[in-house]
Amino acid sequence: MSSTRARIAIDAMGGDHAPADIVAGALMAQEKWDVEVLLVGDPDQIEAALKHHHSKLPLSQIIPAEGTIEMHEEALSALKRKPKASINVAMNLVRQKKADAVVSAGHSGAAMASALLRLGRLPGIDRPAIGAVLPTMKPDSPVLVLDVGANVDCRPKFLEQFAVMGSIYSRYVLGTSEPKVGLLNIGEESCKGNDLAIRTYQLLENHPEIAFNGNAEGRDVLTGKFDVIVCDGFVGNVLLKFAEGVGEAVLQMLKEELTSGLQAKLGTTLLKPSLMRFKQRVDHVEHGGALLLGVAGVCIISHGSSKAATIANAVRLAKEAIDNQVLERIQSQYQKHPQPDEKVISG
Amino acid sequence: MSSTRARIAIDAMGGDHAPADIVAGALMAQEKWDVEVLLVGDPDQIEAALKHHHSKLPLSQIIPAEGTIEMHEEALSALKRKPKASINVAMNLVRQKKADAVVSAGHSGAAMASALLRLGRLPGIDRPAIGAVLPTMKPDSPVLVLDVGANVDCRPKFLEQFAVMGSIYSRYVLGTSEPKVGLLNIGEESCKGNDLAIRTYQLLENHPEIAFNGNAEGRDVLTGKFDVIVCDGFVGNVLLKFAEGVGEAVLQMLKEELTSGLQAKLGTTLLKPSLMRFKQRVDHVEHGGALLLGVAGVCIISHGSSKAATIANAVRLAKEAIDNQVLERIQSQYQKHPQPDEKVISG
């Protein structure tokens, strides 16, 4: 066991399938990616889950916490009422430099609020953003969309910061050599869009640190034409949840068509392996989780429905963000270049 | 030929496949749905297209116009520069009560602006909205989403009007007995969302004229849980174009999976009819077009890529709106009930 391995604090109590699937995913990740997982939560429940998988972990990897933030609870007040909740304890581990990252499939609003309260924002960043990675029509060219829910009312400056942080993440974690940035909008021309989009366009045009490729319309999101797409958290959240739903809707409509007629039934049997691979490709569960970019720590927010494989993928994302020094790169960006003042630029 | 047949003015010069496909679609519609089509555009080109289909129309059904608004032109200035452009002439026919509706696959911004300039708004309506009909997972239960592009910055009162107009259209044209209305948002609770969504929720809750079923998240759009979903035109446009693009993306990803391996190839051949039916179901071209609701005339805006079948479907939509007195019903709604004042309600 090397001491330079990334240490990932995992909220073992968060998510629909916690703690069993979370623990299973953590074990998978530790085996596959040379990381050290720290399971945060109720020790008895964690031990029971480990036992179920015929696994053991040294006591130093089980970090006691009391309770969890329930999905129906209001994030801020619940976090204050439960200082020892698993997500708070996990964030504290990063704050105290006992862990390098947090992974949680629990209450996403609570994870974000806990990160803000305990880790704070990176210098130069006004608002952290949640970034989601979607597959595109180009194999191995996913697109990072941000923000998908952290900030419902945005200013142009926030979107400019999302573009910079997204470019760094795309380059150093997703491996895009020169990430092409798009502004989510309703037309190609710079004059198109709502007030936020028009003013953001002015900030992104000729930006020295990003490769701005103009407006991205809804139909461009999945083509692979853009590597990073920025938008406010309201539009981004609607889009992300629609994308999750549409995959399901299309598969269901296809299934209805496929099961009508004998030929179709025969065809379906032959096609089963192809259909399974296809389902994996459109399924959000395969992508691990969303990044919380802009806080002073690596945080991966996984879907509440996450099972073991998703958690393992989330740990991999966290490890890549750590190994590739994403936070340090964002920070140095804003130390080198003071933020442009949107008021001066947009007149 | 009965004089009570609905008269539909068709912009024969608008769209990527004009005039040939537009004229073909108009002829199909006239044959199928007992309407009288008025073809507006260059008489020579229209005659040539009719000849190509071995068809003839009385001269009274060919309405001369000069030029058309090109896709790259700025709508308002082009409309003023070309008063005799086909879309202007078509709108004038409705204004002069020589036609009951307009169908156009041309420049959609120009169609909307021309409708506003020549027909004006219905009394009580602040902003017209573009409504798009999408298929859902429930067969024969489409969902009407509005606005999908007419108004990028909205006030709560506009969305309230979209809900009322959408409910009437859903009930009387799409045949929904009690249309369930949803507010596009990022969470279920009334406190969720951006400023616009939170204030609109207050207007829709307990609204006497609509069946408000709460917030609709992105993943709910295609489930069939809602019949009418209201949103501002920025979010709606992004969503609609994403939906168009995602169908294509999913089919392409599926195709890639399907063509790998001999079994898959064999399966694809057997499945071809099912896949074709599926493609039709998700293909926006089948749905005819978007409605422009809130102007003092029935206007259907079809996709620029429309071919004959789409235009014929658009004519059918127009006929149903006329036969079911959609405009009269919207108008009487706002005469009966003066509009609620959002400021009083939302405090």
C-alpha cells in the first residue's frame, strides 16, 4: 500500500442503494484503480456490507458518522442540524487533508451545500457548477455540460467561469486535446438568445483561455461538435433530466415496435447483445457522476439511483481529477488572469 | 365544393423544398380533409409544380405574391422591405377574411412577426407562444410544449396565458378530455426553480381554468404524465431542438451497434419494418408543425425541412383548430375572466 495513492472519502450512507451498493462500488474501485477508499457512515452497517462481500478493510478506512441527509430534507438546515451526518464528515476529511476527494450519491443539494460550507470556493470563482458528461454521436468524444443544477439564476461572469473550468476538466480528465466550447443558445448568431446568452457571448468571444466555437443549439449537444457546453443551471438541469428520460422513452417505444410480429421477435433475439451495448451507451448510470467544479476540493455527485458500477466509475473520475491536478490548474488560471469585468465588456 | 370548407392559405414559397413539396402537400391535404387550399407565391412556379403532379387548381386558388423571406434575413426589416412576400400575402388573406388559416414552412421568425404585424394579438394575450407537439411513452397521448421559441425572456403572466391557451388547444384539437398542465422546472416542490418558475407556480396553483398538476421535470416531458407543459421560449427551444437531435443520435448509436457482427446484420434485416415504424414515431416531421397561439388567426409554422406529408399534416392541424373554434374559445376565456395580476398574487 503506497502512501501516494489517492484517498477517496465515500459517503457510504447516501443514495437509494446505500450502504450495500456504495460499499460494493468502493471495493470494486479500490481493486481496479489503485486508490484508497474511506467509507464514511455507520460502522455497523458498513461492516455488515463488507461482510456480505466477504471483504475486510482496516479500521482506518471506516470513518464513523451519525445519520445522513434524507432526500426530502431542506439541505442547509439539515446540514446544520446534523453536523456529524456522513456527507459533512466526508467533506471534513478533505478539509483536514485526510482525503483527496469526496464521492456521494446522497442528497445532491446537501453535497453541494456541505462542500461550499466546509471547503469553500476556489479563489476567483463566484459560483461552483455541476458538470455532467454525456455521450455523443462521435465515439469516445463525450460532451461536458455545465451547469446542470447548482445555479438557477446566473450572470454572464458565472458562465464564463464555467467555460474556463469546463475546458480544464475536459482537457485533463476527459483527455480532449483542445476542448471546443459552446454556449447553449437558440440560434447560431451572436445576436440570438435571452439577455444572459447575448451578454455571455460577448465575454466568451476572443477569450484568451478557451477555444470558443460559438452558440450550441439543442440539436448540437449530442453531435460531438462541442466538447464543453455552458448554460445556466435551470436550462442545464432540464436538459440533463430530459436526456435521461428520452433514452428510456426511446428504448420503450423501440421495444413496443420490436415485439410486434414474429419476424421482429426473432430479430430481437439475434440483436440482444447489440441492444444491451446500446443501452449501456445511452445509460447515464455508466458515467459515474457529475462533477462539482469550483469548490476547493474534488467532489463527485453521483445519481441517487447509483449502483456499484456507477460508484466505482465515480471514484475513477475523482482519481483522474486528482492525478491531473484539476483544482490547481483552475486556481492558477485565475491567478494568472484576473477575471474580465462583464460590465466593462458588455457595455 | 361547399363554401363552408375551411380555407387554408399556404405559403408555397417557404421552406427547403418549396414550392414542389409544399404544393404536393397542399394537394394531399385538399384531397384528404375537405379543405380548400390557397397557394400563395409565384404563379409560374406554382403552376409548374401542379403540372408535375398532373393536377390543376382553379385560378382562384393561386394567389400571386412576389418573393419570399430568405432564411438568413432579419425578419422585421425583410418583411417591411418585401410587403408582397408570400408570407405577408398569406397573412393578409386571413386579415381580409379570405382565408381561415396560414401554413408556412418558411422563415419561422418572419411568420411570427408577419402574424403579429398583420393579424395582431388576441385581446387579453400579452405574448403569442409557439407550441410544439411531442410524442410520449403513452400511445396517442402527445404532449404540447409551449413556448418553444417566440419569447426568450418571459414574465409569469405570459406563462399563465400559455397554460390557458395550451389547455384549450389540447382539449379541442388534440382531444384530451381534461388536459393536465405542468410547469417545466428543476424539482417537484413549489419552492424549486428560478425566479420565473417560482412566481409562475403561484399563478398556476388554484387557477380556475386549468388543471395544474405541478412542476414537470425534464424527465417527465415524454412520460405522458402531462398534456401541456409551459416554459419560457429559451428553455423550450433548447428542449425541442435537443429532442429532435436526440432521436437522430439514438438511431445512429443504435445503427452502429446493430451493424457490428453477422448476427446483428441478420437481425437488422428482419427488424427493418419495426425500425422504420419507430423512426416515424420519433420523427418530428410526422407532427405537422408548431402552432402560433395567441395571434388573431390560426397559424401553423412547419419545420423548414418539411416535405409533402408534413405540410398535409400541418393543414389538418389548421383545419382542426378552425373547426373547433380554438381562437374563439381563447378569446371568450379572457373576456369571462380578466387576467389575474401577478404582482398582487405573488406578492
